Amino acid sequence: MPGYIVKDEKTKNPVLLDLRELDIKYRIPVSRIEKFYQALDQGIIMGTKCPVCGARFFPPQAWCSDCGYSGEMEFYPLDTHGHLMTFTKIFAKPKSFSSFGDYTVGIAHLDKEDLNILAWIDESIQKPEVGMETVIKVEKRKEDGATVYFIASP
Ligand SMILES: [Zn+2]
């Protein structure tokens, strides 16, 4: 196995430093949450709601983990107004984002939905602060053209 035993800088414990590169391609079945991606292309962020117990989910779930209902979930557009709960700047990026500049991710609480959403923080927020008002906006990411949602300034 290609690799070396080195001392971890923080803990000084021996760790195996594996020099192989790891590429991962995801194939995630989305047939029951495809509406989420269709709406995202229209600029709308959808959550799912259980028609039996009313539990709401984001990211959308294809079944209800609260009551166990496994039939069709209801899709509804989220009210994305809320506030920033936490954030951090990413300097050490995963390989899939290695060609991107440094970026900031955060968790926003959507007040009316009582849901949290993890996303990159948009350029409209130059100095993120915990508690600041936010909305979620959908855009094409400039680096790769993917349709993604960002935490943004209202
Ligand atoms: Zn339910």
C-alpha cells in the first residue's frame, strides 16, 4: 500500500498518510425528489411536507422520518427569509473545489419554516455576522455553471 506513517501535527499521534488520490462520482437516485431540482432550475427552493403529520424537511425527503409515512410527500416553496446562525471560511478545499477561490459556507435559519439550510455565502455578504438577516437565492455558480443556492443579503 502506498503510504507513510507520519506524526499528526496537532496530536503527535502516528497517522497513515496515504498518497493515493481519490475520485468520487455520485449516482444518487432522485426520482422521488426530482421536483426539487426542476424547481431549482426555475429559481425556487422547495422543501417537502408530510401530508400525514405535517413535518417539514429541507433538504427534501422522499419519506417522513418523523411518522414513517412513505407515500408521496408534498412539495412547497420555502420562505427563505431568516438569519445567519454560523459561518466559516474554507481555505483547505476538497479536490472537487480545488480550482475555486476560497469560499465561505454558513448555516441560515429560515424563520417561518423553522428549518436550517447549509449553503455557500454569496458575494452580497462581504462581512458575515452571526444573527444578520439573510435570504436564500438561486444562481448559476460562476466557477462551473451549476445551479446552486446561496445564503445572501436580503
Ligand atoms: Zn409524517
